[in-house]
Amino acid sequence: MSLPTLAPFAEVALLLGMAAAIGLLGILIRQPLIVSFLAVGLIAGPSALDVVRSNAQIDLLAKLGIAVLLFLVGIKLDVKLIRSLGAVSLMTGLGQVAFTSIFGYLIGLALGLDHLTSLYVAVALTFSSTIIIVKLLSDKREIDSLHGQIALGFLIVQDLVVVLAMIALSAIGIGSQADGHGGGSVPVVLASGLAMVGLVVIFVRYIATPLTERLARSPELLVVFAIAQATMFAALGDLAGLGKEVGGLMAGISLASTPYRETIAARLAPLRDFLLLFFFIALGATLDLSLLGAHVTAAVVLSLFVLIGNPLVVLAIMGAMGYRKRTGFLAGLTVAQISEFSLIFMAMGVSLGHVSKDALGLVTLVGLVTIAASTYMITYSHQLYAVCEPLLGLFERKGAPRETREEAPARSRLPAEVILFGLGRFGTAIGLRLQKRGVKVMGVDFNPLAVRRWRKLGLDAHFGDATDPEFLADMPLQQVGWIVSTVPQHVTGLSQENTNATILQLTRSAGFQGRIAVASHAASEASTLLAAGADIVLEPFQDAADRAVELLCGGQEAGRTDIPEIDTEGRQTI
């Protein structure tokens, strides 16, 4: 069934209405939004209503969304952390590509595919979707975590492999059709990449800060400039053969050192989410269900290989390099799907006459299964880890020497009186005030950058995940009187886990007998947290309002003139 051809504006309006309706239905039945948006693309695509006719307009919006998404990732990158993670990113990225290519090829032969088709399918299975993974990790607030940064690193390695694969096909004469990837020879691409890196270095060194200071006088102009920076660098990266993703990422890095990066990121986040809707619609609309029935058995086998094999090889490599099994597991889940570039790569093979349309249908079905399944796997990664954890001991070296958890033995000797989980602005303010009163505080956060900021303030901080039972088992819980959690609750439609409730359950299960205070921004949540075992529920806005009224009505002095405020970059202000 297909609807009459609509004008582009009416078509986009219909797609937005469908996205809102199906997205709402998905939330009501607790489904990830990405799955809902892919469903919109499938329903609107050629296999159902066939209303997606303005392909050029939708593709343009999708590409803008990709540029803005990677720009926002780049603008928040901690360059020092990325440099320290370069080895593990390179090893896991190349190791996963080699593993998937070799064993994917052998599985293809075992399934009865010819040698060339098996090779194409194997290469297509190596690509993971940077866009989907970054979106999921960003929504879960895990893009800044250790496993998020490692995953981002090896996804960049994968993107470079995509570039090389497209270049290889462009030598045969068809690569330039593949969405602009692979536009030149290897030396030309390398030279162009070095030129872009040099441009970013010069821009950061001499231009970025003074320019943004002037632009910040008009917030609207600052936003326009940021979008222009993202799209121009994405276009340059595309022309250079590096791809829009790498260009957008470098655009964000060029502004990451400015004092306005948080403002830019906050302003562009809603635009990113709106534009990425069209990316998922366009992806769903490219999936032709009429091609999917020929190789169901082969698709199931290859899907299981991607969903299980790829995470296991990442877990094994990271374990061998000294990372904890939890970090390896969470990072490994991010490669449990194939990419939109997998479909582009197979379509190029069809155009060259190397593979048949049945092979494209096979990879399309694998893409549909793995993208949907991995979305759930990443969304509920912590619950999945809890189920699989007893089986993962083989993948962790004793002591996990590469992680900051190597400090765990010393931690048990620290005479802390309060353990504070969540080192954001609220948590930092509490920590500084407790320190002023002579209370010894140990801070914990799974964001390495937040831990570094606390240490710069002279506070004791450690990297760790408060929802990890093994980590809590190493904490000196019997030596402290209070546990305070200021970890925020983010309801995004992708993750419904109540982190504070999890912390309450795990700390009590670990034998903690002291008192627990948790922060909540929702009054309706307070009774639930108290019932779960909290002694005090801190409501920052309500508590601040009560204190403000007390001062306004002639209460005692605020008594905080010598406590520094902490801005979003971790800097002290008076």
C-alpha cells in the first residue's frame, strides 16, 4: 500500500506526526526511542506506506544531524584522556575488525555463500554505527565514562577502516557514489587529514577563544557560528575522503578549549535530537523488506555472530590489556550491531556486479536485527552485566592494572567519614562544605574528568561506578558513617533505571550499617527512596528555597563567603 505523492513540506509534517505518535506508543510500552524511530522509517518506507519521496531533503537533514552530533561529541572530548586511551582504542578497534572479517568470511563460506560474497559480507559486518552508539551513550550520560571514551576511540578507528574500504572500491571506479566517502587515493586522504589536523591546531591556538568571546555577546550568533563550524568541517572532511563524521568531530575539538563549550553544547542538544530523527527515518526507509526473506537462517547466524562475537572479542582484548571485565563488557556491547555504511558498502558491491541483491537483503536483515537488539543491550547494559557477570571472570586479569581501580587496596585504609557518589556541581558543593567543617570526604564518580577536577580542588576522589557490586565490595563501607548520593536521575525514554535506588540496594546488601542520603529533583520520588532505605532525601531546589526564605526573613548569616563556587568546567569562582 502506498499513499499519494505529497509535497515535501506535507511529507515532513506527516513523518513528524508519525514519529511523535509511534514514539509516544514506544514510551508507553517502555521501548527505546531509536527502535520507535526505525519503525517510523520502515512504515513510511517502500515496504509499507511508501511516503518517503523527498529523499534529498530528508537525507540533507539526516547529514546535518550527523554533523551536529559528532560536533557535540568533539566539543566535550577530554584530549588528555583520549591520548591516554589511544593504545586500547587502536588495539580493540583493529582487533575487532580483524576478528569479524576473518570469522565472518569463514561463516559465510559455511553458509554456502561464494568466496567474493563471503568477503563482502565479512567486511560489512565489521562496521558499527557510530551515530547510534554515541546517541545511546549520550542519552544514558555515559559518553564521558571510561568505557564510553574507549568505545568512542575504537569507533573512530572503525571509521578510518570504513574510509580505507571505500577508497579501495573507489579505485574500481564506484567509491565516489558512496555518500561522498572514499573520494581519493590513500596518500591524498592522509595528506588531507594532516592538513585538517593542522587547521584545527592553528584555530585552537590563535583564533578559537578570542573569536567565541566576541560571538558570545550575541548568544544567537554563537549558536549560528557553532552550526556553521560543524557543517563546514563536516563538508571539508567529506571532500577530503575522511567522511562527515570525522569532520564534525574535529569541528567540536576545535572549540573544546573555549570557555563557552558548555553553553554551545546545551543550545545545540535539542537541534541534534530533532535532526537525528531524520537520520533514523532515512535508515529505516532504506530497509526494503521484500529483500529480507531469502536468507533468514543465514541472517540469524550472522546476527548472533555480531551480537555475541563482537562484544566478546572486545572484552578479551581489553581484559588482556588490564581493564576490568565490567569496563570491557560495557565497551564491547557498543559493537554489537552493524552500521548504515554496511548497507552502503553492499550496495556498492551490487553496483559493481560483485554480489547479488540477495546478499544486500541478507546484510539488511542482519542490520535490522542487530541495530534493534543492540539498542536494548546498551540501554539495559548494567542489568545485562549483572546477569552475565558470573561467567566473565576469564576476561579480567588479577588486579586490573590499567584502571584507576588499582588504588582500591589503599582505599580501604583511608579514614573517610563520608563517601559521596556523584561529583557534579551539587556533589562538589557538598564536598567542599563538609571539608570546611573538618569532615573527611571520599568522592566517587565514573567520569574520569570529574575525578580529576575534584583532585585539583584538594579533595579525595576515586574513579568507579556506584552501581557495580564488585566496586562497592572494595569500598571502606564499614569505616564511614554516611553515604551520600548526588547522582542525577535522567529519564530519557531509553533508560528507566533508578540509579539512587540501585545504590541504596547495593550498599545495604554489601553490609553498610550507616546512614544514607540521596538527592532527588522530583518530589514524587522521595517516598520511593525513603521506602527503599534512604535516611534523608535531599531536594536541592526545595532545600535551597527553604534556606533562601530563612535568610530573607532574618535568619542567620549564610556563612559561605569563603567557599568557592564550581562552574561547569570545574573552575573555582567567588
